[in-house]
Amino acid sequence: MLHEGEQILELIKFKILKYLLQINIKIGKSIIQALAMQEVDEYAKKNENLDLRGISKRFKSVLLHDQDVIDKRWDECQKCEFLLKPTNNCTKCGCFMKVKTKVATARCPIGKWEREYDFIKGRKVAQPAT
């Protein structure tokens, strides 16, 4: 049987270990998120044309195929002070901008480019412009 002093030390050890475990879990989650973000961005860099096979129909319906619009958006992003160059993430919204610039309903969080609504006017954005 433990004495009162030993019980207090055991309780302190337990609380310290519990705290260290919580810190470890938070660090692990941050590392996993950073690796996932890097993986998605690498995919976006390597696949300028998104692989649409695994994307839902709803998402496909709002993809831009007007390369001029995509290029203008990306040019604005590249000049922006909030673009994190190594990963092409926006530090304002956290998005992968190489992907976000291709989504018609997306907009820049600081107003450098807006949503494109041509698909509402009768032309489907998911079909290449003719």
C-alpha cells in the first residue's frame, strides 16, 4: 500500500503523462494534416488537369474549363502576399489555390477575383467552352 506522499507523486506522474499524451496527439494531428495538405498540393501540381473520375457530379458541374479565367485567377494568386509559395496554399482561407482557381463558385477571400456564374446563364461550366 502506498503512503499519502507516494500517492500524490503517482497522481502527479499520471497527470504529467496524460498532459504529454495530449500534446503528442495534437502534434501528431498537426503533422498528419500538414502531410495531407502537402500530398493534395503535390497531386494538384502534377495533375494540372484534375482527374474527374473520383469527383462527384455536383462538383464536376462547377469546374471551370475556360483556361483564360483560370490563368487570370492564378496570376492574381501568384502576386498575392497571402499565397504560401512552397505549397500554393492561401494563408487567408487555407485552400489549395491551384485547385480553387478551377472552381467556378469559388472566390478569393480578399476579393482579387470573384465567382463565375456563366453556367447559370445557360452555359455549363463543366463543358469546355466552344
